[in-house]
Amino acid sequence: MSPSGFRSRASDLLNRDPGLVLAVFGGIYLAYILAGLVFGFSVRGHMNSIANLTFYVAVFGMLALALNLHWGYTGLFNIGVVGFMGIGVYVTAVLAKPPAAQGGAAQVGGFGLPLGIAAIGGVLVAAAVGLVVALPALRLRADYLAIVTIAFSEIIRFTFMSDTFQSFDVPGTVDIAVGGVTLFSYDPAAEMVGFGGGGGLILNYVDPLEAILRTLFLWDPYLGLVDAVSVVIPSNPKPVVDGFVYGLVLLGVVALYYWLLSRTGESPFGRVLKAIREDEDVANSLGKDTSRFKLKSFVLGCALMGFAGILWYAGRGSITPPSFRPNITFYVWIALIIGGAGSNTGSVLGGAVFAALLYEGPRYFKNLVQAAVDIPDGPGSFGQAMAPIGASLDPVPFLVYTLNSIGQLRLVIMGLVLIWLMHNRPEGMLGHRKETAASVDLSRPDRGGPDEDVAAADGGETR
Amino acid sequence: MGVSETYARGRRFFVEQPLALGVALVGLYMAWFLGEGLITGRILFSDIASWAWDGLMRGLIIGLAGIGLSMTYSILNFANFAHGDYITTGAFGGMAASYLLAGLGDADAGSLLLVGSGRSVYGGALGVGIVTSPLAVVAGMFIAGVATVALALLIDRFVYKPIRDESGITLLITSIGVAFALRYLIVFVFGSDVRGTTAAGQQPTASLLFVDGYVRINAHDVTLLVVSAALMLGVHLLLQRTKLGKAMRAMSDNEDLARITGIPTERVVKSTWIIGGGLTGVAGYMFVLWKGTIGFNDGWLLLLLIFAAVILGGIGSIYGAIAGGIVIGMTASLSIVWIPSEFGRAAAFAVMILILLFKPQGIFSGRSTA
Amino acid sequence: MSETTEQADRTAAEASNADERGRYPLQVRNLKKTFGGITAVDDVSFEVEEGTLTGLIGPNGAGKSTTFNLITGMNDPDAGAVRFNGEEITRLASHEIADRGLVRTFQIARELEEMTVLENMMLAPKNQRGEKLWRSVVPGLRDDVRRQEEELLERVWEVLDFFEIDHLAEEYAGNLSGGQRKLLEMARALLTDPDMLLLDEPFAGVNPSLERRLLEHIHELREDGYTFLIVEHDMDLIMNNCERVIVMHQGKILMEGTPAEVKASEDVIEAYLGGEV
């Protein structure tokens, strides 16, 4: 094959979505693996960092996809993403946690439902709350909607943090009787439930991965896999494999989200959403009941955000209110803007690039440096870091301080990247690409392509 | 108009606006709850007065910072999400100056300039306070304003000016980037721990008898009251009496019109940042002086309340921002009469959301910047 | 008694006649709207006869566009009523009015910029099954959606051919020239299968050759039975093409009649030349 032929084949591949996604994902993973090899990571460290990367690539992919439905398709400026995530996972936790007696006296309990049922409950409540927010708020202009949604997500966080909702006693039995005849009697297992206040909730239910695999009857084969891995990682391989496989499961969910949202977008429904984004009056004047479409789009997006919240946090040992600060909402926004609002493929890519470069990248860089170089204990404050530079031009303490502060500095980097994007590339990686909103190919049905004969038509006056 | 007609109109209004009916019922219940509590002695008059005073103090800070946000919102036409971090900048900049002046000789200049990051110096030990070190406080206030103005102009020059003609949404998203970068740079330099700033115990406090108890007012409360009143009066005179003020009012009413009539818009934009930034910086300094602690999140946590105040007062209205600030501050403080204290801020947000739904032009609207 | 009230009385009398109703699909009675103390539309009554081209003219600020907005539900009138095909449509939402077959275009063409011409066109048809989210998503049901879309697509291409903008099909609407946008807008409105079209200054910013084409299309469509109400302030254009002309001035109906009658009216000449804004 000639070089030019190869090049055109390669660029052809990059122009198609699967090729582009594979190329970006491949690049990211290759960079992580190579960097790990160069800096001398152990196998365990390698697998852990890859699993971690996969986890964040997946959750940010899901969230960016859900936000793309709101902002990219419908033009709804929702900056309350984290509120819906929090509702999803908190409701799941309350439904799935074992009753208080099993959890210890100090902890609030839950209803002890199976995790799958609880997750469905969490998604439904996130959707329902989305509906309650949307009913009055969707007629507001974009910047007002933004302020309402972020204020709402803060109210949600205050509620989780509040002493008032820390715990409730559940009545012993619930009876519904009409005229002395008991129609319904239910004895809930729960005695005391709640959001746990500032201390949060300990998630003492079955591990989500185990729940998923058991449902799919894959648990025993999975344990076999763990045994097989112990050849490479002799001591306690299960947590490593767990993380790895959970990451893969999440990537599967991203694929599901993508499938669902592509079908949503490439349809008459998605076409109306796009029209609302462009000019709501026009959609209305063509007979589309735009408020209904906005409502449906908002509620579906909220449900998907709730589910992403569940997948993100339900596998943690505990959840606390500070995890649900607005920062996460802005992470999702940066991911979406990197990828390009309006494109589902772009959302997935944006999630991946954001997770790999901005969210995990700086921390990974720190781990790499620590694995390679023996770093002395750094100064505790900026002043102590600067003093040696002033006194003896010794930059080492400052560099160590910078490295140790990478957790904060990555947010500075995110902010600068966002500013740069808005200045230079507001449409993101794929924002201006056509993802035609129709379920069929729109080219001329009989001739299979647009008319080539343009000579006869005049174009009116130019713009 | 007959009674039956009034009744019919009222009924139609509430059928069409079920939310309005809900708001009216909640209002009635709240009035009854408060009245009954005061009569039975469950709620003390002096407690109400103390909470109202606290709310007024918060409201003045919110209003002072809100003027800047309201001006940029109407003249530059975007919601600046970095405004909260301008407040934090003013707080740290001003406190660094106060620490340096109050503590020079007692501690090394680096620790003082970093506002005691890493627990190296304590403001209480330095005697920072209006009575114990008046010069340091006045200088701090001044530096807070100047530093914030400088920062606001710098950011405008390199971040907002190149995209001045873009939509308000583009600018809003950009300002989120500015907020992130600024807030975590502050963490990088000043550290993330919340620390005390003043020798609060050494400031004189007056206990005023009010019906059934005492309301305590300290010297920093009075400082805040005097400074805010003076600055608000200053802005009023500036906008009413000077040519610049008239130009700014014209811009906020109609930017295109202002361009046609030949007002140098970039100059007005710069003035907006100078006035708004200065007030915001001073508000930030007064905030940490008044509450006695400082942390990198202070401004950001205040931001949504300021948005609430600005929207309540009508975007672009200076007096609206002040009045809105006081209403929001009072709401956050006094709401503990009816609901648990942890929902004070939530109550203020709820007021804002209701205003946006029912009267998005604000309750003090009419003339925008007058 | 003023001339307008007489007109209103006449309209009311006609409306009560069931035979007349069919001939006048659009009936506007005593419409009134004030904005902040300024009366934009003041007691406006008229009707449009089926299958005609009716022109609505008047100087700038006469209240023509506001009247359009009141008829199509973009604004609610303070008083008055609008009936379409015998049904009261006052205060209905604009999508409900469009759904009943009364469809408008805008003064400044409002194309959906970041959608292609084809997407713009495919948006318009009514009763699309795939506008239900679940039908578009659930496997199996989607085949039904696709089948309908394929049928619609043929119709869309026919209309694109009719308006001779088929060569622009894959273009983003935002890249079209001003005149092309007007064509797109009218083509799109036609795809909603309306009974009557309200065109707000369809010829503004359109070059003469395109204007001729647009007019030809409109006459062709009128012969097919469509009814048109056209706002325009180019007098000649209206006089040469419309059967009936309604003249508005300062929020009121100044007169109504055939182009010849309007041309002869002193009042109309004064309104246009009298130096009002």
C-alpha cells in the first residue's frame, strides 16, 4: 500500500465515529501504560491506575452524554447536575441499606431492598425531582435557569447535611383499613432511616459489582477469573480485579447511554429538541408543543444523571454531603465543552479526554514522579516554599510544594483550559459536526444523493 | 367593583396560579406561627431583634458586593460566576495588609502577607480589629478595594475583552473558568484552612435591652454599618451627579443606544469594573473582619446569595441590589424562626427562585440603573 | 359612530351566518393590545375570505406585526376575539393554533441555523409518530417511525423541488442567503399542511428575480386553495397581487377594500404621506 493510500485510509477511519473513539481511547491508554512502564510501576500499580482511569473516563462519559441531552440538544442550561447525582445515590442507599439493627446502633438503617430495585428507585426519584424542578423553571431564560438549577443542587446538599433529615423512625406496621377490614398490611424491616446528616451514610450493602454479576449468573466464573489473576498478583488480587472489571462494566453502560441518546437524538423527537435549542418560537409556530418536549428531555437527562451518580458512588464505602458540591457539575460541563456540545460522540470523547488529562492526569503525573524520584518532605505552606528561593535560589522546596498541591492546581488548570476553549474553540472537538436528527438517511430517496445540477438555481441575494 | 366580582377575580387568579395560592397560604401560616410564638413567649422579641440585626449585617455585605455584580450583569450583559472569588481576593488582599501593619516586628513578613497560612501567625494574637488596630483595618480596607480593582481589570483585559461581543452564555461559562482558576490559585498561595482573623474578644460590645432580653452589637458591626452606608451613598452620588454615572446608566439601559450617542463604551466598561470591583473587594474585607474568620470558599459560598439579592432587586438596579441584599440577609437569618437553622441559605434561595418564577424583572424594577 | 365600529358590527352580523363562516376562515373581532400605556392594536376587526390573497398594509408602527402576533398566539390580546374555521382560537398557545392549520412566517426569517435545510423541512410535518420519545427509542417501534419518515422525506423533496432549493438540501440553514431563507421558511410552513398562511413581510430583503419567483409560488398555491394574509409595506406589490387590502394606521383599521378602492382613498394617501412615524 502506498503511503498516501494509507494516510487517506487512516483519515477516513478517524472521520468515522467508531474509529475516532477507538483512536482517542487507544491514545489515552497507551500514554498511561507507557508512562507507567517508563517510570517503573508495579503490575498492581499499573492495573490500579488503569482501573481508576477507566472508572473516571466512564462516569464523565455518561454524565457528559446526559448533559448533552440538556444543553447540546435542547439548550437547557442545567448547572445542577450534581444535585440529581446525589439524589440518585442517596435514595439508592436509603432503600438498599440493611435495617438499623444490622448496621449497628449508631448508624441509621435502610429498607434492606435488593440493590437493583434500590437503584431503580434512585433513578425514578431523580427523574421525579427533575420533573418538579422543570415544571416551573423551564420557561426561564438560560442564565436564570442556570442560577435556579445550581441553587437547587445546593438546597439538595443542605438537605443531606441537615440534622432534620438525619434520621426518621419508620412505623412498625403500615395498615390500610376500610371499615374495619384490613386491605393492606405491611411490616417494613426498617426501623430508622435517613440521610445521616453531615456524617453521611455508610454503604453497608452488597458490593454493586457482585450484585450485577450475580444477576447475570457470572459470579462463579468471575471468582475463577480472580483465581487466575493471582498468578500475576499473588497477594489479594480481588480488589484489583474488582476495580478493573467494574470499569469495564461502566464502559458498557456508557455504550448503553450512547445507544439510547443517539436514538433519542436521531429521530423526530431529537429534531424538535434541536429546533427548541435554535429558536423555540419557530418550533412553536410549526405546531410543536415545546414545553412538553423540554420537560421530557429534562426528566430523561435527570434520570440518566441520577443513574450515573449511583454508579459513581454506590460502590464507595460511604457517601458524605461534601462529595456533592457544585464543582462536579462544572467538571461535567468542562468535559462536554471539550468534546463539543451537540454531539453524542463528542460527549464520550470529551468525558474521556477530561478524565485522562485534567481529572486524573495531574494526580497520575504526581504518582509517576513519586515512583521515579525519591521526594523529600515538602514545605507545608507557600511561604515556606518561597523562602528558599529568596534566600539561596533553591527551587526544590517550591517544586515539591507544587507537586504536593497538584490536587488544587489541577482545578486551576481546568479553569484555564475552559477559558482557552471559550476563546479559541467554543465548539469543542466535534461540536459543529453533523449528527443529523432523523431516523433515516435524508438524501433524495430515488437518486440516492442531492441534486448535482445546481446551475439553474440562483441563490437570491447574499447575506 | 363589587365584592362578588373581586371574589371571582381572586378565585380565577388562584386557579390560574396554583403556586401563588400555595405562597399565600404559606405566608399566612408563617404570620400566625410568629404571632402565636411571640404572644405565648415561645419566641423572644429580643431573639427576633438579634436575628434581624445579624440579617442586616449580612444583608449589607451582600448588597455591597451585589452592586458590582448587578452593574456587570447589566452593562456587560452576563452573569459573572467569578464574582464570589473577587470577594475572596479582596478579603485575602486586605487581610494581608492588615496583618502586615498590625504584626510588623512580631512575626516575619512572609507569614503575615500570607494571612498566617499553615498556622504560622494568628490574627487574634496580632490584635487585628477596628479598636485595637484602627490604622491596619482602614489600610486593609483600602488595599482590599485596590487589589480587587486591579484583578478585575487584569481579568477583563485578558479574558472578557477578547470575547466582549459573544453571547452572555459564552461569557458566563468563561467566568466559571475564571472562578476555578482564581479560587484554587488562592488555595495554592494562601492554603485551604479556615482561620481566625481578628481579636474579636478585644473589641467593645454593647448590650442593648430590647423588650425581653438583650441585643449585642459590637464595634465591627458598627464599622460595617458605617462603611457600607458611606460607600452606598458615594455610589449614589457618583451615578446621579457625574457625567460618567449618566453614561453608565445609559449603557445599562441600552448598549446600542449608548454606542450611537457616542459614549465611549470601553471607558464605561472599565469604570464599571473599577467601581464594582472596588465595592466588591471592600465587601470581602468587611465580611472577614465582621465574622472573624477567613477561608478560600468564603466568596463562592456568598455568591449565590448575592445572585439572589441582585435578581430580587432587579438586575442593573443599584438600589435594588442593596435592598435585595438586605431582604436576602434577613431571610437567611430570620428564617430560623420557622425552619431549622441549616436551611437559612436554602430559604434565601427559595425566595430567589420564587421571584424568578413570578416576577423575573425583580421587585424593585422600573428604572434599571437609577 | 366611527367607521371601525360599523365594521365591527358588520363582522359580527356576518359571523352569525353559518354559510358565511365557511367563506371566511379567519375572523378577527375588536382586537386590542396595549404595551406599557401605548395602544399598539386598537379595536381591530376584519375577516379574510377563503382562497384569496389578502394584503395587510400600513406605515411602520401601524400595528401589523402585533396583529399577527395576537392572531397566532405569540401575544395574548387584552380584548377581542379571533376565530379560525368557525372555532374560537383567542388565547390558545401558538402551537395549538398552528396545529389547527393557521401557520405563520416571520418578518426576519427565523431559520434554525445549526440545522440543515433538510432537518428544517423534516421538522415541520404534523403528527409525526417519532415525536413520541418512546416510539423513537424502543426497538421494534422505531421501524414504524422510520417508515413514516421515509414517506415524509418524499414529500419534503417534492416541496424542495417546488421552491427550487433542492440544491441547498444538505446546507446548514445558517449559511443560506436572506432570500433563500425566506423560501425555506415558506416551504417549511407549507409542510405543516396548513389551511391558511400568514406571511410577515415575505419580500423584505429579497432580490427582484427571487421576489418574482416567490410571488409565482404564492399564486400557484392560492389556486390550489390555500388562503393567504400578507403583511407588507411595499404598496405596489400588494396592489398588484392581492384581491383585498386592509389598511392599518396607528393601531386601527383605516379602511378595507379592493386595491382600486384603497388607491383612491384620501385617508390612505394621507396616512402614508402625512409624515407620521
